[in-house]
Amino acid sequence: MPPTLTLARPDGKLAPFTLSGRAPVTAPPGPIKSRIGMAAVHVVADPLAAINPTLQVALDWDATLRFRHYVWSLGLAVAEAMDTSQRGMGFDWTAAKELIKRSVAESKTVAGAVLASGAGTDHLEAGPRVTIADVEAAYEEQCAWIEGCDGRVILMASRALAACAKSPDDYVKVYGRILSQAREPVIIHWLGEMFDPALAGYWGSRERDRQVETLLAIVSEYAAKIDGVKISLLDQAREIAMRRRFPKAVRMYTGDDFDYPTTIRGDGQRHSDALLGIFDVIAPAAAAALKALDRGDTATYETILAPTLTLSRHVFGDPTRFYKTGVVFAAYLNGHQSHFRMVGGLESARSIVHLSEQFRLMDAAGLLRDPEMAAIRMRRVLVVAGIE
């Protein structure tokens, strides 16, 4: 019989919940061919490190790298040192440098492994004395580190640039300089303010249409230096409209954790590839669905992803920037790490009510790879919240 446990309901009351008994989703072996599916992956904190976890970073390197091997084994690509790894939320550039170096080295040991790493300016603290030249130098430093490790660059949005830029022209100047120096085509990542409030007004305007036009101008001018653009605005219509205007050689990487099945499937003219934090949580389902799409089996593709979308909308619910807690919670439930602890103590960023609902939704989506183990681990989390 499937296990039963007591969970918190949205109204704050407790109620028994019996797991569905659904078999976990598995993906067939082999590569994914018709789309690029990148999972922006989390990091595993070291719970035994003698540090102040709110001020310092210590990782369990074995568990962190083992999870990357798991993602590669499914045929998915890895986006490293991104927002999902808590860049800008406790995970600093010093720690990211080591993560990038180790991950690139690991990728070289796996046939067909695809890896790209985030370059930003997070070692440059935004302030009134920061200049455009400072931002350029900070980007150059991080890009040089990634390329020096023989890695590929994802050009992340910059809080420092958002704070010091006076107009769209400043963005054109900075991005033009960095792109012109890139060794190989990069992925530009536009992270919306719902993920990071400090990025409000990016591209030199608070009006979305003007922001789009500035980015499209950069993409048009530097298309040869751009592999693709990741849009994290949670706005499907905006994403589809933008990708129609991209040069044919420039990919759209969906960052729409609210509606990725539609954008990835495409509209008959163009489709989006994927660079998604939710792919960390739903990795086996994502791989299985994309491989179904490879076969032209859109019915199976949609059947697999439909329940994951409900889960994703919950994990990325307001305030969206705390979605990382749900990502690590899922990794704990599924045995990818031995504990539910996070860099910066962010395991406390979601309520037990929120986590209880995530558990229900993961069960419904077939994303508990060992339901008995997941139930045991969920009970441990519940006990910490006073639910016996």
C-alpha cells in the first residue's frame, strides 16, 4: 500500500495524504535531438562545515557534481552557476569560480555533455561610485575565468549595471563590448524583476516594449556572437513575439517556468529551446518529454509535461525569487542529497504549507523516484515544523 502521512493544507489545517502509487517517470536512454534542454542546476550545501551559513559558503562537492552527472545521464544540458545556484542570494563569485572550474572539468569526462556557465558582475557591489567602466571590467573578469576554464558563457543580467546605467545606450555599450570580445557565441540571459527586484528597469527603461527594442537591437547587431537569448519574464506572448524577430541563427531559450510546454513545442514557425530552473526538479520528465518530441509524439510530450506545469507554477509562485527552496527540497526528497539545508539558510524561505503542496504535486506528476523514501524524508521535514 502507498504510504500515508499528515500534511499541512493551504488553510493551515492538517489532513492525511496517501500517495498515489503512481510509478515514477523515467526517460529512455540516448541524446535529445530536436531541442536543447538545459537545466539550471542547484548547489548542495555542506551541512557539516563549521561556518556561519548566513555569511559563508561551503559546498558538498561530491553531491553537487554527482547531480550534474545525473542531469547529463538523462540527455539534458547543464547551465552552471546561474540564478538557481543562488547567485546573488548567498552564493558569491568566489564560490562560483570553484564551481565552474570543477564542473567544466567534470563535463570533459562525460561523452556528449553540454555545459554553459553564468558570467555576471556579482563581485561588484552596486553603489553610487560604480561606473559603466567598472561594470565592463567585472563582466570581462568573469567571462575570462569561464573561458580560461574552457567553458561556455551565459551572460547574466547585472545589478550593478541596472543601478548605474543612465539610458539604453549604456546597455548597448556594455553588451557590445563584452560580446565583441567573446571567444565563442554566448547566451544572453534577461532575468526579470520578478526573479530579482534589483533588476527592475533593465535595458534602460521600465517600459517592457522599450526594453525589448533595446535587447533586439543588440541581438541584431551582434548576432554572430550570440548563440541565443534566455528570457525569464514569465510572459509567453512576449517571448513568442520576440523570437519571431530574432535572426534565424539566434535561439530563444525559454525561461518561462509558467508555460514552457507551449513555448518549447513551438508554433509551426519557430520554437524555443529551454534553459529552465524547473528542469532541475523535473529532469526525468523533461528528458522523457523532449525525447517524445524527437519522435514527433506530441501527445506523449504534452501528457508528461501537463502535471509538471502545475508543479512549476507552485514552485515559482510569488515571491518567485524563493523558488530555489523548492528546487533543493525536491532534490532532498529524491535522494540527490542527504539533507534539506541550503546556502544562506534559504531552506526556511518557504512555509511548511507550501512544501506540503509541492510534495502532493510531485507525487501527482510522477516525480518522486522512490515514494517510500520521499515519504520518510517528508515526515522529517514535517517534524521540524511540529507536525508529528
